[in-house]
Amino acid sequence: MIIPMATTPLRLVHITTVDLSLWFLLGEQLRAYREAGFEVAGASAPGPWVDQLRREGVAHLAVPALQRRFAPLADVRALASLVGMLRRYRPTIVHTHTPKAGVLGRIAARLAGVPVVVNTVHGLYTPDGSPARRRFMLFLERVAARFSDFELSQSREDLETLRRLRIVDPERSLYLGNGVNLERFDPTRVDRAAARLGLGIAPEAVVVGTVGRLVWEKGYREFFHMAGALRQRVPGVVVLAVGPEETEKTDAVPAEVIADLTRRRVVRFLGMRTDMPALYAAMDIFVLPSYREGFPRSAVEAAAMGKALVLTDIRGCREVVAPGRNGFLVPPRDAAALRARVLDLINDPGLRAHMGQESRARAVAEFDERRVIATTLDVYRRLLQEKRGVWIGSHQESRARG
């Protein structure tokens, strides 16, 4: 047992903005926490992945007012909904994720009297724009951090920034990193030929792919420029884009752009997919030209699948790529540099193979999700021990209420 003082499972709630994040970013972790003895629930806006969570034994607490975009009135309603939901559910631990849910969830958990509040910083949200907006977003992070007991950061650079600005206490924060299921994302367990056959891709074709929501922030302008140049210079190259359209986002890639690139066979758009190991297996080169990342999970998955990587030289991406060893880093918004590095890899199969081997080795050494789970459970243990009197009372009261 993780918590020997409790005679029934302690309630643990993970809060994200959307259910997609609960399933795809946290699914493995939620299962592990349930197996460790917790009664696990996920809270988010309702969506298509709720039934999948429930089939895995993870309850879902719907908060319809939660949304990704900044909307003050809706955010106030979401905060009130979160407080009410947590007061009714009475968890012992609340763990928040993603920028919006991280701010609202930490405040709501403390207002609801939750004994233990933990937050994971998946990427500091400091968008392009005016310095005033950046200061405002950091101000929100500073306020929200005051409502949590512990801060975990996926990015070393983010953690250094948070500590340097005194937003978090070094004694109450920790580097978490990122990880994936290395058994699922294992190139030796996927039939590459079958994966390509399923996509209608010739065995000899060079395949360049990216994975990410179809928003400009993911660097799709540069990706599309690269794809157009490759089509002219490298006969037979296949360029794949995997990820959902997000028409509600202000920087969504327009449907007419997607239709035009599809019609001209410059890019194949595969949409939202769940067979990611097979899709990575079909690729030769993985590209992620994002402008902002926390610690990009798609790049970690591609590394685990043994792909040569070309990522932008930004925080998060710098933790996945060792330049010259398992891939290249290029300046963000630089389509020419992106194209040049991808062409280097297309023209040198030996380099691609070597970098792919280095990627897998790096993933095995640094990106194992079991380490992320173990680190998080250690933080839970520490905080529960510190607040033993508080959480025992809350737990007993919760049991008495049924």
C-alpha cells in the first residue's frame, strides 16, 4: 500500500481543461495511480474520451465551463463550478495540469478545502506579444502557485525561470521531466512494412512527419513551406501531418489551406489518430517546428520510436534533442533552416539511422514514464505525511458521507 494509514483508497483528482489531455497525456499515469491504491478521477470539460477513461476505471467529473481560450466570464463560472464540484467530491489530493486548468484548479482546490494541492507545469504560457501580456501571465502563475503545496515542472528551463523569479519555492518544487510507455513506443514491436502498407506508402519512400494540433503556433507555416520545397526537389517524398483541426482557436490553420495542400498532394493530413506507434514507425524523419512548447510529448514519442529529429531551438525541445547526436535544432520561424536540415537527413540515410538509434537510447535513459509516475507518487507520499492530521480528518469525513 502507498498510504498504510488509510483503510480505503484516498481520492485523487487530476484536472485538465479537456478530456483529450486526461486520456492522451495522463492516461498511463492515471492507471498507475489507481493501481497504487488511489481512487482516481479526472476533471475536465466533457468530451469524446470520457467513456474511454471510465472503461479504464477512472471516474470523470464534468466541468462544462472549462475552456482553453481566455474568457473572463466563462473562467469565473468555471472557477465556481470547480469549487462546487470539489466540495461535493471531497478529494484528498488535487493535481492540476495545463495553463488554464492549472490556474483555476489550484485556486478552486484551496477554496474547496482540499488538503493536498499539486500542480504540474507543462509549459509556462508566455505567448508572443507585448511585454505587458507576458508579465500578466507570469503574475497569474505567481498567484496560482500560492494556492498549491508543490510544483512539478516538465521543463528544466521552466523550473529555473520559476525559481529565479521567486514564483515557486525551491523546497516546494521539483523537476519532473516527461516520459512515455517505452514498451508501447518501441520500434522493435511495430511492423514498419505493415504500417506503410496501411497508409499506402511505398517501401522505398522517404517519409517526413509531424504530430500536433492544426494551429499556426505549432509551426505549420514553416512545415508547409518545407513540404512544398521537398515536393519539388525530392521525387517520391511523403509528408504527413497528424493531429486534429481546432477551428475554435484564433490561430487555427484554415480549412481552405488544408484542402489546397491536400489537393496538390503536398501534405497528407491524417487527422486525430490513436495508432501513433504505427504512424511513427512509418516515418523516417520527425519534425516539430513549434514556436512554444513545454516538453513536447510527440517529440518524446518519436525519439522512443527511434526517429531522427528536427525541432525548433526552444525550451522543451532542447531537452529532447542533443544537437548532432539524435537530431538538429533550428531557429523558430525559419523555414529555410528547417528545409535544409530535413534535406541533410533525406540525403544521408546513414546519418538518419545513426540519429534514430541515438534517439531510442536517449528515450530509454531519460524518457521513461515509470520514472515520472514514481516521482509523482513520492511527492504525494511526502505531502500526505506532512499533512497527516489534515488529510486523516478529511478522509474520515469523506468516508462518513459515503
